[in-house]
Amino acid sequence: MSAITSLSLTAVRDKLAQKEIKAEEATRACLDRIAATEPKIRAILHLDDAWALAQAKAMDAAGPDPQKRLWGVPVLVKDAICVKDAPTTCASKILENFVPFYDATSVEKLKAAGAIILGKTNLDEFAMGSSTENSAYQVTANPWDLTKVPGGSSGGSAAAVSARQCFAALGTDTGGSIRQPAAFCGTVGLKPTYGRVSRYGLVAYGSSLDQIGPLARTADDAAAMLTVIAGHDARDSTSAPRDVPDFEAAIAGAPDLSGLTIGTPEEYWDEGVDDEVRLACRQALDAAGSLGATIVPVSLPHTPYAVATYYIVAMAEASSNLSRFDGVRYGFRDPSAQSLEDLYALSRTKGFGPEVQRRIVIGTYVLSAGYYDAYYRKAAQVRRLIRQDFLDAFKQCDILCGPTSPFVAYPIGQMAGDPLQMYLSDIFTISLNLAGLPGLSMPVGVGRGSGMPIGMQLFGRAFDEVTILRAAKAMGRVLPDMPEPTGI
């Protein structure tokens, strides 16, 4: 690994601004790292090295721009987010040849801030999965152990950041798809408040749940990325017209946690959590206490219903959103179809993978006339109760804290044949999406038995990403430094 790729985003950005490193040097260092590691981890679906180098050379010729927060910093983007003139496949055969003619708003903002987009990362098809094994093109491996999954659905982005292929990446989080792979790969993953970041240009899975956010190496890096991509967007009706603070400046210093009250939901610390995960998270809580934080127990009583509620809502929305892929307007079209009905059936059967088909069928079922009241309406009611749990808990504390996942990254293929078991693995992440609140996963150590990274989640009030970022930064200062990934 080069000295450049070992730097954090904020560190390399400062060196670029001071002309200690050229944009072309930083880009070549990442491309060399990709060439060395990509055959092992398979995190990237599309790499545009020629465009990236051309951009870097042009930027060097013009010189650093102090108005551009990410000037010359190479990043990657999850392949469910549109990048102009670059393939956007959602890791699905049905979009194999789709090349958008526009940038997603988040990508527009990255480019405007001077970031260099190297390419697109792998994911579970249409972001439906928790292991990045459901991609139609390749299975991504965890940089810490090539036999383990990187998590999902943003597993490609998490693996790329962990492997030092880039300095940060965009992911999407519908039910934990930024935070869970961040935990599995030993990175920081931030899911912003729903509406904080525009969804324009994101291929929709669950429209009331999806949110774009950064995966990075440190809380400062995540804050820098969020400052760039956040903000109201008139093209997205779900985008919140809220002022965007300078998140990076807001957490500058963050010397201690005096005056901060951290709630620990009892439902997140029960016997279902692996011992090494519980131990590492408890030690991180102790570190927060040593910084002046007050730790109090709280309860989120409707947590046991979160998995069922989430998957009813998410699959219903997926069924609606993916109905546009019909073989008529764009995407894969089966040439053997002899009728309109054949065209729909054959195009979708051959274009969608088995997990996507499963979720569409279940979503259609729960929305059907005979079952809407029994399933979807009931899930919507429970969703309100889950959100109220968080609002009640925040009357007692400033942030909530618990393990990101009950266990560390597991072997590739272990849950591939058991979708229900994989759905249950999201128990600690999905409630936050149902409530629309911000959450951050931070690495808190390496399992003594597994040797794999362990992540801890911080939950915040709506539009209060500053507090969880500040807490993550403060705790990161006193926790042991995370070692480099051991698998590559």
C-alpha cells in the first residue's frame, strides 16, 4: 500500500490543497491499489480510469481550488446511484446496458466539490440483500478475510474504502445497507436523516426508507462528505428544506462528551448478541463514560416487530418501484416474446435475480385487495409505534447506542440459501429507517475469536447528525486504532 492511500480523506485533502500531493498522484495511487486488490475483493463493477486521470490532470493544471472541499480526492459511488455517461446497473441484468444521461444530485455535488469519481461499486441487486452475494455479476469479499462477506447491500463501497481503493464512497441505506457493511469491514458508515440528502438519481428500492450516505475511514471524513452531499433539492419531493451545517467544522475539536447522555436500549444488548460483539461495544461505552458521558438504560419496546414491519413496507414499495422495468421503456427486453404478456413475464424472469423476484412477489401479495388491511396497513401502524419508541427514548437521552450487528462478518454462502435468516440479521438496523432518523456505525475493535471488525451504532434525533458525529469522533480518539485489513 502506498503512503498516499493509507491517508484519511481529510489528510489527503489537506496535502492536495497545500500542493504536497498532486491530484494525478492521488488518483494513480488509488488506481494502483485497485489493480493490486480488486482481483481478490471484487468491489468494483465499473472503473473509468482514463476519465479519472484526465480529470486529475486538468485539475492539477488549474491548481487547487480552496472553494472546493474535496478538490482532487478520489471517491467511488454505489452502482444504484446515477453517474452521467457511466453504466448504472444496480448489479442487475435488467439494467446491464443502461447508461444515464444525467448525474444524481449527490454526484453533482461531489463533482462540484472537486471530487474525482473513479467508478461504481458492487451491491446486492437493486440493493436487496445484506451480503453483496445477490449481485448478478460478482460476489464481493471482505478485505479482512476473503472467505467472509462484506455485508450489504453497500458491500462494494464498504470493501473499497476498507481496502484503501478510495478515500470515501457513497452507499445507500434502506434497512442498514450503509451501517451493516461498515461494521463488517471496519469503516465508518453514516445514514443521514431521511430527507437530508436528495434521492434524485437514486434508483428506488423502498422510497420511504432509502437514503444516500457516506462510507469513510473516520468521523471527520464522513462529516466532510455529508457537508458536500446534503441539502434541499427541488427535484426530490422528499428532500427536506433544512439548512445544512458545516458538519466538519461543527465537530472540530470534540475533546470530550461532558453533558452528553447516551441511552442503551435493552433490546439491543440481549443474549442474541455474540459475546465478542457485546464485549467490544461495552468497552466503547466505557470509553464514552471516561469522556464524561452519562450512560442510561432505555427501552424500544416494539423492536421485536421491526423485521416483519420493515420487510412488509420495503417489499411493498419495491413491488411498486420495480414495476417500471417491464421490457418496454428501457432495460432488458427478451427478444423471444410473442405477446405483451410474454414480454413482461420473460423480460422480468430473465432480467431479475431470484431475491428481487421474491421481494416483488411478496410485495405484490401484501398490497393485494384481500391482504392490504391485514399486512400493509398493519405494518404502517406498527411503523408509527416504532418511531414513537425513539421519540420517547430521546426524552431521556441525547443519543442511543448499541451493536450494529449481532455478529461479525460470516462466511460467503452461509446464509445464501436461507433468506429468512438473512432478513433477521438486520434486526438492529432496520428500525432507524422506519423512523427516518440518522445513524452512524463506527468500528470499535476486532473480535478476539474471529479477528473480524466489530461495529457499534449511534442513533440521533432527526437532523441531528452533528451529535452522533461528535460522539463518534470523541470515542474514536480514545479507542485503540483499527489495524489495516488483514485479508489482502
